[in-house]
Amino acid sequence: MADARPFHWEFEPEQVDREVFQVEGGRRLEGSVRISGAKNAALKLMAAAVLTGERCRFTNVPEIEDVRVLAQVLEDIGVTVDHPEPNVYEVAGGDAEWLFVPLEAAAKMRASFILLGPLLTRFGRVIISNPGGDRIGRRPVNLHVDAMRALGAEIEYRNGYYFAKAPGRLRGGLVTFPQVTVMGTENAMLAATLALGHTVIEPAAREPEVDDLIAFLQQMGAIVERTAPNRIEVEGTRRLHGAGHAVVPDRIETGTFVVAAAVTHGRISLEGAPSGHLDALLSIASEMGVSVSRDESTLHVDATTADLQPFRCCDIETQPYPGLATDLQPPTCVLLTQAAGLSHVTETIFEDRLEWLGELRRMGAEIEIPDQHHATIHGPTRLHGANVEIGDLRAGASLILAALAADGTTTIKGAHHVHRGYEKIDQKFLELGARIERTAEGT
Ligand code: UD1
């Protein structure tokens, strides 16, 4: 590794960490909003672009902090990243020569670990930091590392960094995961595209963003296919070429706005919403009494009838796709605070992802949390304004939802977590008639 390239990481300006959302609740949201591209697809697509030296062009990329962080990581390793217009990114892998993903990148965004597979398979070596990421439980990367080893990589862990080498070239093989992992599946698939021979990944994650990545890899010339619902097979090739792709719409953002309509007893049209990708949430919402319909690419959510009839309580459990996404557990919990009766919540994917419910309790929600994986929500409760703090991205958006439903004003600290994954969230809510403002703490 050559020396002294000045990584241009800067400390976050104090202002950013001090940013708060101020929300005056109790207003019915009405109107229409355009759904952005999916964060969890865009990041992997941009990482996949380094599998070739040629230019790749992505449209419908969400303008969010995580995309900016990844663009910066890519630039720091010598990849050209252009941002010619809003929501469009071009990535030209060229000869990335700084095969080093620093702690600063990993600490800002766990998803930077998705660069392991593509850099290792194309350049034969990479040094990458162990990621920190969200405060939502242990977030190990052992399954990614095991997958690379199954493809012939030699990986050592020293001083917080993985030193990975692929002597000669990675070799196709059988990658068997003990549990479903989204990014683990994606890393293995990306690595296998340039490996020698055939790879089978099982169980492979079924999330729509994984299929979006498969579609793009095929455009690049990769031989990759989902051959069974939970199996992906890859035939390695020598070379991939540049390609273009429009990022799939964000089902998590869509679900967030579905809940926004419901808890404010509003009526919202979600333009460009994905079809079929959030059936688990929509069937819960319908079971609770929210009206959901679709015409072409617009999803219509109408909860105005909730004035007359309270929502019905419901038990939920997070599961890998096609089950209810763990990323939609927080918004769904906000909805359940408005349902009559007892709702049981089981979080099966991450430890600590129920922690944020403590903040929701400050707003008047009646919730018991007997252990890290279970909660019981008593409803309906009238939520009230409070001072609350965001601990992670999805919980952050959900505290905004609670604030929109609440009586009075809520001050939400930690707004920067939300900007990681939601494009212009405050602006979108403003367009729907919400009273939401971004200010610096203490002003
Ligand atoms: C991705 C999503 C995240 C979503 C999650 C689950 C991105 C950038 N993030 O995260 O928004 O909440 O899927 O749908 O796409 N695990 C291990 N070892 C590993 C990897 C994972 O034990 O090496 C465990 C995790 O701790 C977790 C489970 O496996 O308990 C599933 O995690 P995984 O699907 O890998 O989540 P991510 O891909 O990191």
C-alpha cells in the first residue's frame, strides 16, 4: 500500500449533531408525495460499480447522507464519482489503488463493509475496517468474512482491520449461511461475479434490493441468477462492463408514509411506490382498518374513516423478506399505539431494536418491554409532545411519525440520523401539511 494519501475525512460540524426536528402534531396529512430510490439498493449498486473500470450510471439515487458517505469512501480509494444532477450518480472504477477502507468510513456507515467483496475480487486484496454502524445491537460481520473464505480468500483480523487477500483469483464455491443475511448475501454475490467457477449461495436473502442488485450485475455482463427463492447461483466471468440502472423505489420510506397517513387519520398518495414489496406491512395496516389501494405506480392510503372507528390491535413479528421488515418495526409500533387493545411485538432480527420504545413512552405510549425481543403495546393512547432523542435511523423517522400524531409540540434531537436514509423527509412532510421544522438545538 502506498503511503500518505490524505483521506479527507472531516469531523462533523458541531451544528450537525445539534440539529433537531420540531414538530407540532395533530394535523391530518393530505396530498401526494414521491417515493425516493431505496438506500439499501443504492449503496450496493454503487459498490458493485467498482467491479469494472468502466463508467456506471445510476438514476433515482436518493439524496441522503449514506450515499454521500459511500461516494466519499469511493473517491478516497481512487474511484471517480460524479454527481451530474440531483438523484444521478456516475461511478467509474478505473484503477482504484487505495485498497483501504478506513475506520472513519466504517464508523460512519456499517454498509461500507459492502466494499469487501467487490474490491477483493477485482483487485485481489483489501484492508477494511470492522464497521460500527447503528446503535442497534451487535452488528457482526463474521458471516461476510466466512463467505469470502468459502471463496478462497485469506483474511486476518488485526487492530480493528480485516486484511483480506485472494491469492491468484477467488474461486467459486458453496456459501452456506447459518441464517439469512442481506449484506452477507450481497457481498458473497459481488465477490463471486469475478471468481473462477461456479458459486451457490444458500440461504440467500430475498429482499427486493438484492434482486435489484442482481438485475444491475446482469446488465454489467455478470452471470448471476436467483435459481430458487432462497438460492442465488453465480458463474464467474473474467470481466464486467459499465452499465446504467434506476434504483428500485424505497419500500421502507413507503411504509413510513403509509403509517404517517394512518396515524394522522389522513389521506396520502405515494407516487412511484414499489409494487408488492411491502405486502407484509400493507396487510397489517388493512387488518387494522386502514384503507390501501393501488393504481399503476401510485399507492393510496386513506385513514379518514379512523375518525369513526379505532384501528384494531394486531400482533407483529419481524422476519426476513417477505416477512415484516425489521426496518418497518418502529413505524408499525407507532401505528399500534393508536389501535384499540393489546398488540404484541416480536423483533427477531436485531437485539436492542426495541430500545427506542423508551422514547415513545415519553410521549405517552403505554408499552411493556419484558426483554430485548418482545414488547406489548396498549392502545389506543393519545400521544403528547415531549423532548425525545433519536438513537438510530429507523427509530428517528418513527419518532417523527409519533410527533405528527401527538398533541402539542415535540422536540426530536439527533436529526442527523434521519438524514442518513430519508431524502428531504421534513420537506416531504411539509408538503403534506405537517408542521415540522429543522433547527439547531437551543435556538
Ligand atoms: C440490512 C439492511 C438493514 C436491515 C437488515 C435486515 C442494508 C445497508 N441494511 O442490514 O437496513 O435492517 O438488512 O433486513 O442493506 N449477522 C451476523 N453476522 C454477520 C451479518 C449479520 O450475525 O456477519 C446477523 C445480524 O446481527 C442480524 C442478522 O444477521 O441479527 C441479519 O442481519 P443482516 O441481514 O446481515 O443485516 P444487514 O445486511 O447488515
